[in-house]
Amino acid sequence: MTTAVAPETEATTERAPTKPPKLNSAAFKEVPQAREVRDAIRTAVHQFCKSVDKSKPLTKESTREMAETVLKSLGLGESMLGFTMVMLTNEFWRDQVAAIPFHRRLMLLPHCLKNAEGCPADYDEFGLDCKKCGACEVGDFRTKAEQLGYKVLVSEGTPIVLKIIVSGHIDAIVGVACLNVLEKAFDKVLLAGIPCIATPLLSSNCKNTSVDNDWVFESIDLHTPPPGTKTKTYMHLMRAANAMFEEPELSRLVPRPRAGSPETDPLRKHESIAYDFLARGGKRSRPFITLAAYDALKGAPGTLSEEGWELPDAVKRAALAIESFHKASLVHDDIEDDDAYRYGQETLHRIHGVGTAINIGDYLIGFGYRCVSRDRKALGAEPTADILDKLADAHIKLSEGQGAELLWRDAKDKALTTLDALKIYALKTSPAFEAALYTGVRLAGEAAQYEKMIADFSRNVGVAFQILNDIKDWTGDEDNKLVSGQDVLAARPTLLLALALEGLSPAQREELLHLISQSPAADADSNEIVARVRHLYFTAKVFEKADKLVDKFQAKAEALADEVEPTELRELLYYLVDSVLEKPELPRQSVVEFVELGR
């Protein structure tokens, strides 16, 4: 898990040299089975939170420290730490959730409350399509919430929830979930600054579990006037970054020159493909960074309210340029790697052919530069030149990194050192962060004093991000690949491969080099190669080593952020570290794998 986003008090502005144990241990996930104990913890939390400054966002670290204090005052052990942290989060956000109109809230319910034997509901893309049959509490909670105007979702998925929030349809969450799910959602919810209240399930066995029904109904019914204090949140800026790519806003900011041409006009078709791909999918984290950096150096008005706050169109178009360059690189990467899907759809070169796809990527590059250059009167000649120079530099570095990867992939000698892999990462991943951050800073004013910090910060965050991406390739998640080991089959020069080559015996090293140089003839061959490489990776302890390197680069990025002024920019940098470097669970070797592959 990640650490603090922003300082809570003067005492916590400096990062602790060592991190507390992760909460993904069952030792911290006990839900008190006695109702009087649950009530006692909630009451103690209510009293404790009366003195908490609610103008600053909660962090994982500060919430944990407060939970430990509450448990100690009650004479209870750390096994209830996760439960107590949820109670603290609830109390922190209670007044702000209560002030949000019912129709702007999402009720999130779990599948496991359903009656497993007699549930007639089907699943759709959003989760369980509850029939309100009365056989379980799901229907009761849903009926009550919908009567008040809530939107209701019966699903465990955090990504779909964040997507709904960023889209601007809801402003708060009232949820029910097991501690396992709440723990996974903790970082994302806290980092995003989403007002939320969650009632923990009384067990995590995922079948016919139970919950304190009165607590759930109480949370659904919460309704009070707005509180005097609002917590800072980056949600408004996330929404602004998202809204730029939706119509009619996208075409307003950058009008389509061929929009008036006949639909059969090839030029209009080409333009439509480019605009549609620019607007498609993704987290839009890069344009968010640009908007947020600009906002931070303008006093961060966008972190407090959406009302009366508006970003200049020239700033929005510069952020559009950052995403346009990113999308162009994806089109070209997909061709170079012959990937079949992007954002859940077929890649452009699979649909329109390689030639057209290459041209769309080139178009998006020109489109991005034009978004900045045509605003030179509004931005000023020097800021425009500085931004364009930084974007061009990022393009060259990205091409160098991608070129080094392609040349390695096609070479007969697959030798790779850790330093080689890190150099490629610094070129392939870091320039995008640097360009996005620098652009936002330069749009707000002079950037000379920040330039070295931005480059160093971006390099450390970018390298750590790519290492995490390597690890995710072996676990599979909704942000990356759902099938593990794809980097091996694509023969990519990853840090994991370099660590393995450096950590294995000569014989094992030769076996690994042979495996990655093969072209599997069938799925069965692919599975066998991936399984054997996976075993060699465990033998060399590459996942643990890579995890330690992530911590190292993260610590360097945080140390750079510690020295940054003003406070608003420093807090943004902390936020970027924690949101970008979200750690997955490390892959684990099963007993079967160990026995089958190790003999």
C-alpha cells in the first residue's frame, strides 16, 4: 500500500523513515463479533473526530495512527485496526456525505449479501441486476435508497465506481462491503477525496454474510445542511480532465475542420478516427497532472469547489496536447507490438490497417503541437516556446527508449543488465510525466526554479511506475493485462528479466535466455514458457527485489517533494506519488508450481 498524500498536521509533514506493516494481513481485519464492541469503537471514534481538522484530506498513514490511538484508549488489540479505520473514515466524511443531495449519491452494495440459494437476479456489466424479491437485505437497502433518489450499484468493483464519480454523475458513496474490499478501496477513495461512508460486513466468507442493518439504513438516511468546512479534493480537477474529451466540449476546444464535409469524404473519415481515438478510454492522468499543477500554482482553487472556478481554454488545450501525444504513442506501440486490443476494443491497425494507423498516430502528434502553438497569443511567446521545447524533448526521449527496446527485442544477444532496463524505463515512461508536470507549471508562470526538480521527480516516479507495471504483468488487473506473462511472450526487456539474469545460476540463465528467444507455436507452448519463466523468476526472487526498488525510487520522489514550495504544489506531488505508484499484491508461487516446476 502507499503512504500519505499530504501532511495532516505540522508533526506529520515529514515522511516516516520506515513504513508500518501493510494492512493486507488477516491479522488486521477482524470485525468485532460482539455488537457492544462495534458500538463502543464507533462511539469512541465519534468523540475522537471532534478534534480532527477536516479541511485536509485523510491519508492511509494518518488514519492508521488515529485508529491505533482509539483502540489503545479502549484497551483493544490491533486485530480490529481495519474496522476502526473504516469507522474513522465514516466519521470524517459523515457531515459532508449528509449534505450532498440524495440524487447525487451512489449506493454500493455487495453480491455476497444475496441469498445464495434462491437469488433470481442475473449479472450485467455493472454487477447484480437485483430483482427486489425480498429474499435478502440487498433488495431492502436498494428499495430504500432508490426511493430517496440514490443511484444503486450491486458490485464489488472499485474501478467502475471511480469511473462513475469522475464522469460527474455522483458526489458521494454510501456502501456496504467486507473489510477485504474496503482495504483495497482505501487508497483510491482516500486519494481521490471522495466523501464516503461504508458499513463493514460481519464476515468475509463471501456467501450469505450479514451486516448491521440499522447502521446501513442510518447511513442511507443521512441528510443535513452543508458543513462549514470542506475537505480539499482533486476530484474536481479529475472531472475537468475527463470532461475535455467528451462531446461537445472536445469539439468546442478544438473544432473539427472537416465537420462540415460529406460523411463520405475520406478526410472527414480520417479526422473522425483520430478524434474518436483521442476521446476513447484511459485514466487521463496526464492531462490531470497538467491541470492540477497549473491549479496548484494558482492557489489551488480547484481543490475546494467546482462553483465559480473555471480553467482557461488555453490551459485545457495544453492538457489536451499531452493526451494527444500519449494516444499517438499508443497507436504506434500497438503496431510495433502487434497488440490486438486497446481499451477493450480492437486496435486501430487491426481495424483500419497498419498504414492508416501509423498516419493516425502522426496526425495526433501534429494535433498536439497545434493545440499549444495556436494559443501563443493567449499564453505568451516565451511560455509557448518553452512548452513546445519540452514536448519535443519528451518526444525524442520516448522514441529513444522505444527504439532501444525494439532493437533489443530483434537482437540475437538477449543479455540485459538492471542498468540497461532502468535506462530504457527512464526514457520510455518518465518523459510523459515530466512534460505533463512541466507544462502545468509553465502555464502558471516561470518554471526555471522547478525544472530540475520536475525532471528528477518524474524520472523516479516514471521508473517506479514501469517496475510496478512489470509486476502487474504477472498478476493481471483491470489496468493492465488480464493474462499474465505477456511481456515474456512479447520479448520485452523488463527489469524483472534483468534481475533474473543477474540472480540465476549460469545454467538457469541459459535456460531463461533460450525461453525468451522462442516463438511459441501454440497456446500450450505459450503457457509452458510462461510457467517456466515464472518459476525462474521466483527462483531469482525478482518480485521481492523489484518491490524494494519501487520503494527506493518512491522514497527519492517523496524526498524531492519534501523540499517544494508552495504547499499546494508539494501536496500535489505527494498525491501523484501515491496515486501513480499504487502497489499490487506481489505474485505468489503455489505449492503445486513449486513441486511441478522445481523438480
